[in-house]
Amino acid sequence: MKHEMQLTPDPFAMIKDGTKTIELRLYDEKRRKIQIGDSIVFTNTETKETMEVYVTDLFVFDSFASLYRELPLLECGYTEKDIDTASPDDMDMYYSKEKQQQYGVVGIKIEKPDHFRTNYENWYAGDDFYWGTEPAGFCDELIALCPPSKEKKVLDIGCGEGKDAVYMAQKGYSVSAFDLTENGIRKTIRLAKERGVGIHAYVDDINTFETDEQFDIVYSTGTIQYLFDENKKAFFDKIDRITKKGGFVFFNVFVEKPFLELPPDWDKEEKMWKSGELFSYFPNWKFHRIDEVIFEDDSNGILHYHCMDTIICEKME
Ligand SMILES: C[S@@+](CC[C@H](N)C(=O)[O-])C[C@H]1O[C@@H](n2cnc3c(N)ncnc32)[C@H](O)[C@@H]1O
């Protein structure tokens, strides 16, 4: 969820340059809607400049007196110059004592998105699962083509918070899975533990990952648009090398259509592919599914459309 807040020029500049990382507010009904992983758009009250940050933690107190005792004030907007005179009464000019007593107060820990290569690091920060924990239907399509056993190995590239990788492990495959986000991998491991299965989950980059293993299924949903153009050929050569003969790959990717707008949650390292481009990397494989569909998505709270190419194919030689 996205929230909006006004900020005077000084705290705005301190958040922008990274010296202020905790925003102090009344914990009224509006601020109680804020969750870890949400974003806040701050508007500079003078220049009207905006800046989006992500909520990485929330510290709730009954009063600014307790908050000032517990939180590092140098991260809350004070500097070495004024830290010695810092007092909870400084907040009275923003919120009356009555309101402070009525609602309590909150320190909102924030992080600027450029700290991370992908927004998903923030979106996966909270306890809830951003994508839920139900597996994608594609997993069952693969299971039908390549029935599970402990000897069969699956690799999930860009596994997110692990819903599909953990499901495949529950079905009986030996599963490895990686994602760029530490929060995604932490939650993949947590989900596997909760479901009582083992899984090899680790942080890695689709652009540079290496493995000596060969897999029966190489799976990647919603992720290969993060491949840099110059790495595409090497990536698919690698996919060919690491897939066993008779093994299967599943890939899908967002493709560009002149009549569709760029999605509102588009990440800075994502790049739309050309329609049909994905299929061209597997000329010698047997296609089991090849399609392009347009579908609705409101995962970030704003309804938008994606066009997606999907392929399931089998390595024949
Ligand atoms: C649309 S999500 C799909 C996640 C997961 N496959 C699922 O369906 O739940 C895209 C994923 O790509 C991951 N990602 C972004 N850049 C990456 C990179 N360079 N290497 C590996 N994963 C990356 C993100 O962290 C995110 O989890």
C-alpha cells in the first residue's frame, strides 16, 4: 500500500541524503494503516518535490517521552549540533499533548529504494507473503509432464518468497531455488520449515548465477525480464547445459505491446521483451506449451494489465 505525507524542507533533505531514517508521527487512524513493506511518498511542502521510501520497521510507543528514551535520535532528524537539547516537547508544535495521549506515537523506519536493486526486497520485508503461499498452476502442468521423485532435481530461478519451490519440494522433488532478495530467501526457508520440507534456497543473481548441477526441471516465473540484454544468450546457453536430456523448462516473461502501458510497479532493472522472443531461444526443443496472454493484475493495489509469453518445452538431444 502507498501512503502520502507532507514534509518541511529540512527533514525532507535529511531523508533524501540518508541522515534521517526514522520518521516520527502521531499513531492515529491514518498511521495505523501503515505496514512494514508499504511505501510512503513524501512531498516537500515548499518545492513540491516528491520522494518515495519504503517502511522497513515500525516502533510504537505510548508517548514521545518513551520514544525519545528508546530510539536513536540522530536517526530521527536530530544532528550532532542539536542532539544535546533534544526533548520530547519538541514534538508539541506538531501534535498537541492531548492527541499524543489519545493515540500514542510511532517511529517509522524508512529506507530509500535506490538502496536495493529491486523493490521486491522491500515488498517481501513484512511477515505476510506478498504473492501468497498458493503455488502457481504451472507447477501442476510440470508435475504432469515430469512426475516427481527424490532423484529428480528442480531449479526455481527468481523464486520470490518460495511458494512454487516449496510446493515442488512437498511433491517430492529435490529443489534448489534462488532469488536476488534476502527477504525472499529468508521467507522461502521459513515456508519450507513450516511445511516440513528441505530445500536449497540461496541469494543469487539471474545474470551471473553458476551451477555444476543438471536439473530435470528448470523453472522461472515472472523473473527473466530482469536479465540484462547482453546476458540473454549466455543465460539460455547455460539453461541448455544445466537441463538434463529429457528434462523440461518452464519460462514466462512480460512482453511489450503498443496498446498496453508500462505497469505501475515496474522495477528499475526490468525490461520488456519482444513478443515471441522467448520462443526463439528453444528452436531444437519439443514445445509442450507456447502461448501469449493478456491478464489483469492488482497485486500492488492498482489495477493494470500485463502481456505474457509462456513456454514449456522438453530437451530432446
Ligand atoms: C514477479 S516476482 C516473481 C517471484 C516468484 N517467481 C513468484 O512467482 O512468486 C520477480 C522476482 O524476481 C526477483 N529478481 C529481481 N531481479 C533479480 C535478479 N537479478 N536475479 C534473481 N532474481 C531477481 C525479484 O526479487 C522477485 O522475487
